[in-house]
Amino acid sequence: MTSHPHDHTEPYRDPARPVDERVADLLARMTLDEKLAQLGSVWIFQIADADGLDARRAAPLLRDGIGHITRMSGASSLTATQAAELANELQRHLLEHSRLGIPALVHEEICSGLMAREATIYPQAIGVASTFRPEFNRDLADTIRRQMRAVGAHQGLSPVLDVCRDPRWGRLEETYGEDPHLVSRMGVEFISGLQGDGLVDGVIATAKHFVGYGASEGGMNWAPAHLPERELRDVYLRPFEAAVRDAGLASVMNGYHELDGVPCGANHWLLTDVLRGEWGFDGTVVSDYFAIKQLFEYHHVVADPDAAAVAAIRAGLDVELPSTDAFGPPLRDAIERGDIDMLDVDRAVARALDAKFRLGLFEQPFVDTEAVHLQTRTTDQLELAGRIARDSLVLLKNDGVLPLAAPASVAVIGPNADSARQLLGDYSYLAHVESLIEVLKSGRNVFAMPLDHGVGIEESDDLERIETVAAALARHLPDAAVEYERGCDVNSDDRSGFDSAVTLAARSDVAVLVLGERSGLTDDCTTGESRDVASLDLPGVQEDLVRAVAETGTPVVAVLVAGRPIGSPSVHEIADAVLLAWLPGETGGDAIAATLTGMSSPGGHLPVSYPRSSGQVPVFYSHKVSGGRSHWKGEYVDLSNEPLYPFGHGLSYSTFEIVPEPLDHVEVDVDDHVTVIVTVRNTGGRTADEVVQLYSRDPVAPITRPVLELQDFARVTLDPGRSATVTFAVPVAALGYTGVDMTYVIDPGVIELFVGRSSADVVPVGSVTVAGHAPVESQRAASRATVTLG
């Protein structure tokens, strides 16, 4: 098609008109092929190479327009400026060489920051959750928003709102943990930061994976989730509902799995009845990658791509990612045969167009390539990454060896001690591009991704910019002899490095063992998407390395760099101190070293319960009153029934006193708030943080209730001897559940309240009585604590 000007008097090009009018006008002008193009997508490497847009390859794929461009930055080796330049080329091509000039929407992965070369790599989501500072997630997402807009990207495939209670599942690291309230709070803040005050300057957030993906059978990726509707509503749907109602979520992505025999990508009850009918969601539903093809290739609920396209559209799925398979010719064939009503297709197209209008793409499809550097790996971003990393570290155990007291010699040992790569989560750019390279080298292209061209996909040397734990510790201890021995690999049977490690430990004052996992999607990774495990012991021979070093008698500090709770009870017992670092990102080395040396006091708390063994799974704090133990004996024959560390657990280098004001005979209505006032005082000798946690219990109800439910929390930083007052204001509406008739209810009667520093360390506050004589329907709300320093 030749270049041509557009008639700017067309109503859909008039920014003064309401969006719905612009959508209706544009939709009425579109041919069937142009409509279908808006429901599809192409990988960036299908239309571009290292030199920019390849007009020859792009022309047939973009002739009628396109809905999404997949990973312009995340599936290439482009710098930020190059990505912005390519984005402008792409939009210019669409304006000049398609009949209607509809801009493309570029989406990217953003699990630990923008997945792009040169982007700041933040701690993985499970670490952000460990901070118990939801405001960090808003700040983090705001930096992603600004960087994405600078490079011409418009939709981020996060947050992950899967409630996960099974650490065998490799994607636990991408989640905010096991508690629906914590996941909701973290998710709402992330969405608010990413979408901003309006999508004209914002980026579309994509809540995933709708829903129950993290509750898979056996902890295995893509496996069925066996969740009854009441549990689904009270636990797994809650964060998504909060995202829609409280944050104005603009997009949802389906899960790969099935619920009660129905794949989520074809589940009308989920995608339409609940999401749109009950909650009022008005955004787009995008498919997880290849999920529509899965309906016939993996789940076998339909026979061919045509039927898969029909099933997905009818269920309420709008846009196919990452490339156009079922929503191309197969959907066209189904329409022409009359297998699907054109009204269903138009509805999906209208939603896809609505998103582009709300993003302001018709008014401003281009970006300022000269200003990209202002949002690329800035000092502010790195400082924020450092604050999050420090606050994410969870001190699980400390027999007094930490903080390190001016040691003369330190042995730094372990496979993750001198590795920058191991500090990164699975959807960081430097980790994720490995999977594309592995596919290219191996020829095992299981998704039939069109990787034959590429956009300069290559191994990156950007790891050199990231400081390792060993290097950071040496910098923080300039007067000590800090020496390093690897000892062993993450996941190998090779013990040849044991002798050198043991010799070094024996002549050192303290041994810091930096152990754990390698996150990513490649075969050598132990955590990440599709890297599920059957054992929660440290992989390879790392546990043997711990025992060998401990036999020297040198004090042992275990630092766990991992995507899940990990390490057998014996490893935790042997170590004199255990610091859980999760996957702390590019500033993680400094955060760990600063914490070990006492420059920073650890203050993170566990967002998941920490099992002793995978044989306990699922183990989570908010089990039903009939659960959590083997009746009538209590424990397993061969193991405790209690977790190794409870949800909410975390130590610091100080001590705290938590004293609640008692509640006596308080009666409340369903529209009221319950106010709980707590004084927290630093009784130790160091400035440190405490996370004050408020829990509730419904002791008698028609439906069995959890033994505890987190209602609110507040992280408080206090100098020695100082105190603060924490005021929790819990809406009575937050104390409800899904009742007998599957509607949300708040029962009249007594609710007990508790406060403490973990789910296993609480004291009673008292109780309130909800007035009334019958269950009351209401919308769930969330508490927001306030902190006043004394």
C-alpha cells in the first residue's frame, strides 16, 4: 500500500469527542481483516532486525494494522534509544501504509522492572512483598511507567496476583505470597503507580494469571487447580477484585490452567460473568502467550484453531498474544461459516480500540528519542532498587553472629557468592534473554516462535555492571581479609571444590555461605517459570557443603539467594544465622553486604509460610480450624506439622515491644470501622524496623472459617527507646466471607482481633460484636493503617 494522508475530519480522529463515540465511528469504517488485525499481535523479531524495521517483512503483517507488538525491548538486544527509534519507525509505518492509520500498542514484561537492556533490575516480586511496604510497589511501578512511555511501550504484563501457597511451583518468586490481603495491597499499589493518574500518560497494567494459577496440582506449571468456588472467591479472586474495584485495572490476562475441567482461556463464567458482570471491569482481556492454541493443542477441549478462536472470543477474551494464530485466518473462517456472531467479534475489537484511544496513541504515537536517557537506569531508580532490596531481606535466624563484629578474616563461600547473574529473577532481561538464545542454539522451539530473524538477540555483557555479594562484602569490610571459594555449583554433583572451601573456612573468623538457586527458564535453572521442584532442599550438593564447612567449628552465616523457601531443617539448624535474600536484583549484593555488616538492620518479614519439607505442602497460616494438624495426634509421624518459620516472621538487630489498647464490648454495624490502636517501642540498642500485624478470627460461623486472617499491617522504623502509635481502621465489610448461598456476607456476632509480629506470635486485642439479626451483603474493603511517632 502506498503512503497516503488521512482525513483528520474523521470523527474517530477528533480528541474532543468521547472515547465511545470515536470507537464506534472507527469500528464502523473497518473491514473484517482490519478488525481481526486489532485482535492479534506480532513479535518484534517478525518485523524488524538489528538495523530497524524491515519493511519487506513488516508489510504483509501490518497491512491491515495490528493490535499489539510483542516485546520490542524484551525480545531484542536494542538499547533504550534504539527501542524508541524503532517504536517511532513502527508507528510511522502504520500511519503511512495502512488504510486507517491505527497505531500499535507495544507490550513488555515488567516483573522486576522493565525487561529491557539498560533497564534497572529491581528485586523480584516476592522480595517486594517481604518489605511489607506497599508504597514501594507504587514507586517501583511509577519508574517503570516513565521508562516504558519513554521507549514507546504502553502495556506491562504485571502484576502477578496469583496467591501462592505451594513453594514447589517455580513462579512463586513472581508473586506476592500466600495471603490475599497482602497480595491485594501490593497489587493495587503497583497498578496505581503503573497506570498513573490517567492512561494518556500511563501504562496499562495487566493482572495475571486469572485465576488460581499458583494453586496447581503438584506445584507443576500449567497443571489443573482444584479449587472449589468458595475458596476461589475468598482467597484467589480477592486480589483481582481489589485490582478492578480499587485501582481501575485496565487489563487482565488469563491463566494457562483449568478450573473444574474448563481452561481459563475459555471460561465464560470467569472472564465475563465474574470479571465484567459482578465487578464491572471494562478493560481488555489478553491471552497469556499461546493460551488460545492451548485449547486444542494442550487441553483438547476443541478440535482445531477455528474452534479455539470461537471459544476464546465467546468466553470474553479480546486479544491474542504473543502472535496471531487462532485470531487470524481461523477466526475469519469461523465468522464466514457463521460459527460465531459478529457482535461478539465487534465487542472484542471495540475494547482493543478503546485501550488505544485512552492511551492517547492517536494523538501522540511518537516518542522523543532525545529524552529517553532521562528515564533509563537513573540514579533515583537505582536508589529505589537499593531501598527495596535492603528492606526485602528477611533475617530468619540469628544466634548472635550477626551483624559481623569487625572480623579479621571472612570466608565467602558458595555458588551464589560471586555471581551477579544469580541475584536476578526469571523475567529480568539478563536472565530471560538466555531462554531465547537456548531455543536458537538447541533447535527445540516448543512454541514454534518465529526466531529465525531476530533483532540482534545476543548474549549480553551487562552483568559486569552488577556487584556480587563477595565484592560488596569486601568493599564493606576494608580492614578484613575477605577471601572467596565457590565450593560447588548451584545444581551439580561436583564436590571437587569442597576441600578448598573447608580449608578457607577453617582459617577464617566467620564463614558466609551464599547459597540457593538460579532463576530463569533455561534447563540449568532451578526456579522460575516451568522450573518446579519436588524437594525444597538446597539443590545439588549445597547442603553437603554447609555440613562440611560447619564441621570446621567456624561460625556459619547462610545467605539464601532463592525464589522460594528453601533448605532442609538441618541446614537452618547448623547455621548460626540465616538471611533470606530472595532474588534481590542488581543492587542486591550491596544490600546483603550492608545488612551482614550492620550498616542496615534487616526488617523484612515472610510473605509465605516456610515449610520444613515439601511433604507438608500446602502449609499456610490461614488454614481452617479443622486443618493444620493430624487429628488427633497433631504432628506427622516423621515430621512436625508446623512450618519451619511462620508467615509474617522476621528478625532484626533490635527488640520491640508491642502493646495494644484493649477492646471491650465494642458493637459495630456493617458500615462502621473497627479501630485498633497499638503502641510499638524499640527496646533494643539499634535503629531498626518492626512490622506490626493485625489479624482477625470469626469463632463461630455457618461456613468454617480460617484460624486467622490478616487484616492490616504497618512497618515502623524506630530509633532505640522510641515508640510509635499505629492506628488500624478496619472496615467491618472486610470481615466477611462467601456465605452459604455463595454471596459475600458479614455475619452478626463476635469477631476476635489479635496483634503481633508474625502469625504465630500474636496477643489478643479483644473482640467486637457485629450488630444485626441476619447476614448482610457488602463489598469487601481494605484497611489502611496510620503511624504516629511518639
